[in-house]
Amino acid sequence: MRILLTLILLLFLSTTSKGSGLNVYGFGIYDIKFDGSEDDQTADIRYERRFNNAIFDIGPEEDNFFFLKPFLGFEYTGDSASYIVSGIYLEDNLGQLTTGKTNNFIFTPSFGLGYYENGSGKNLGNNIQFRTTLEFSYKLKNNNRIGISYGHISNANLSNKNPGVEILSLSYQVPY
């Protein structure tokens, strides 16, 4: 818990850069499987607040991909499982990344650490869980975005039991 509180404190003390952050509203399938074992699937509702404060600037100024930025989030499932997460994300325009010209497609990988309560849902073996997510979104004319993401939550073998879950989610993202 101390690690999580320290990470949250660092997020708020980071320096501000240009632009705005995002409020991300997601809805998806929790514990999605592609191997035919879909017994534990349920709905997943997610909210994230992505800050535009660069924690680390590890690359050239002309390439925004190297700005590590913080986020805070909350997930809740149809089985009353809840997950509070804090972490970092990168964001890059796919056109700029691939052809050097910006377009409306955005790639956003993220990594977080959080506290998980399984409610009446799947027991993930530990309250401390890590989440990695890959997201692709499209920027609309009003600067809102729609996106699709694939995430994995796991305790990274902190306990003897580590089943992990995968989440496939659609999102609507609103700048603030």
C-alpha cells in the first residue's frame, strides 16, 4: 500500500507540459479467453483520468512518444470485483510513428500497479495486481476519442496463485 501511495504522490508532483489530459470511460468484457474457457466472463466498467504531466522526458522534443505520463483509474466488474490502479502511459500518433505525418490514430500502451478486491468474482491470488494495456484510439473532429484496448491484470507471481485476467474494452475519451 505504501508503494501505491508513493506513486500517487509522485503523479501529482510531476511537471506540467502542453496539452490536456483525458477522462476515459470504458466498457468491456472481463476475463475474456480465446481458448474456449469462457466460464468466468463478466462485464467490466472502467474510468481513468490520464494526466498530461510528463513524469519523465526520455527522448527528443519532436517525438512525444517518450513522455511518460501518469494516470489513475478504477475498474468494477459485474461480479463486484474492484480494482484501483495508478501508473504510467505513453501516447503516440500512429501516423507520425510510421510515416512521419500525423493522423487521427493514437497508440497508447500503459502499465499500472493497484489494489484488487475480488468481490464475488475471480480470485487473482493477491490484493496487489499489475496491469498492462495496449490501446488504439481514433480522434474525432471534436477532439474526443473512441478506442479499443486489450489489458492483462496479474499479480506477477507475488503469491502461489496467479491466474490473471484479460480485458477487452471499448472506450470513449473526453479531453479536459
